[in-house]
Amino acid sequence: MFENFSLWPESASTVSGPIDALYLFLVGVSAFFVVLILSALVLFSIRYRRRPGHSASPIAGSMTLEIVWTVIPLAIVLFVFVWGTRLFVRVQTPPAEAMQFRVTGKQWMWKIQHPSGQSEINSLHVPLGEAVVLTMISEDVIHSFFVPAFRIKKDVVPGLYSTLWFTPTKAGVYHLFCAEYCGTKHSEMTGQVVVQDPAEYQLWLDGLPAAKNPVEAGALLFQNLRCDTCHSAAGVAPPGGARGPDLTGRFGSDVALADGQSMRFDARYVRESLLEPAKRLSAGFQPLMPSYQGQVREDEILSLIAYLESLQPADGPANAPKDGDR
Ligand code: CUA
């Protein structure tokens, strides 16, 4: 009878159970106090109602009562705070070994690129049981990537990379929504997440037209955008001499800037340097680089970033571990 009626979305990721538990606890605590307070209200208004022959007596106060109804709520609230914080950190921290997907949102669709380079629109196929990290950015306005069955949601913002991760625990097809009003067809900016057995996923992936993976695509863009006329990369120096910094092994390290500051060479920095090269100039170089604003799409910038990230010397980046939240 209630087959098509559910109060609760399916639970299909490693964090959906723990998030539901916290949510149910909050609902339970609220329900308990609603019942307690309303019952007392009803009971007292009957018991202490105005009657002939009874007169009200003043109450001086009770220290015990004050302490009890301060300490108990405090303990409950702190318990929820610690529980919620631990869960928040878990939900925000992707595992190191995760498949890297790239997501760009635009009015009104989701474009998703698999680690092997194939893309799909408004659907995301993932293998069961594998941790998946989404690096997301918007081409236009703020969107929000929301998969209720996984209990994950995060804003997808123009000019800023945000990450979201999940490990699906149940094969099936789940709703994908945009959860931020983004214009006329916001309500149509939906899609599906398809969780398949790993072998089935591989089969599905092989059925798509072959595509360059982000590193290969980025390497090609590096040539096509003529980045290689000024920057050395992967041991290849520009024919006329390098007018820009060597980009090998830079990703993940700190760069000294012309204004004396320093900055982590990460996804955000690469994107900004491409679009506003003069804003944070590397120390020792002239502001010669033109802006690529309007000439590269966000998914292309993501490929360039993947390429630069791949250009590590044999012994890894110069310093500092890779940032979890780029
Ligand atoms: Cu995109 Cu709402």
C-alpha cells in the first residue's frame, strides 16, 4: 500500500547510516522534550487552574531546579556538538585512495568526467564500493550537487573548487538534484547516479567512445594554448628560452610571489594564474602572460590542472602533502 510513498530516501553510502542516526537522535530528543513540556503544560493548567477557595502562593525559586535544567540541556547539546563535529569531519575528508571525478555545473546541466576521461551529462555511473571524489566548479551561477540517497550535498560555485566524496554501498539508480535555485530551469537540473558492480561499470565505460584522460587532455591543451612557448614542462624547454616558471614539480609546493608573499601552487592558484596572470605573479618573472579568460572552459582548466599535478619529479613534490580540500 505504501510502496510509492517513502518518508525517507534510500540509504546507499557509507555515511548515510551515521547521518540518519544523528538526525534521528535530534528528532528523538526534540520529540521527547515536546511531549514532556506539553504534558506538563496541560497537566499544570488543569491541576493549578483557578478555583473558588484556592489562592495562589508565591514561589521563591529553587537552586536545584535551576542547576538541573541548565546542566542536562548543556550535556545534551555538547554531546550533539561532538557527535556532529566528528561526523562533519568524516564527511568532509575524502580518503586518499579515491577515484577522481570532475564535475562542472552550468545552467542547466551537470557535466561529469570519469577518471579515464569519458564524460556524461546529467548522470554519474560509479562502481559499487569504491570511494569517489568529485572536484566541482560552476561555469555560471551557484548550483548545488545533491544526492539524497548518499546524504551528500555541496554548493558548486563559479570561480571556486569544491569537493564532495562518497562510497556507494548499494547498487541501484539514485536521484541527483541541483539544490540551489539557479534560474528558470533549476527544477529540471536533475539527473541520476547509477551504482554498478565494478565489472559492470567497466563494461559500461568501455562502451563509451574512448577519450583522453584528464592528464593527456591537459598535456594537449598545454600545447594548443601555447603554454609551452613560455613554460618548461616535463623536461621540455620552450625553443626561445623560458619566459615563465618551469612547471615541473611545482604542483603542491609553495611559490614565492613577486610581492614577497608565498602561496601554495594548487588547483586554485593554477586557475587564477590562467585567468588573471598578473594578480599573483611569481617572483623573478615579468607580467608577460596574457589572460585566458573566455578561451578555456572550466572542464579544460580541470584537465590542465590534472596535467600540471602529474608533472612530479621522481621524488615527489618539493614540500607539503596534497591538500584534501582544493
Ligand atoms: Cu543548478 Cu539549481
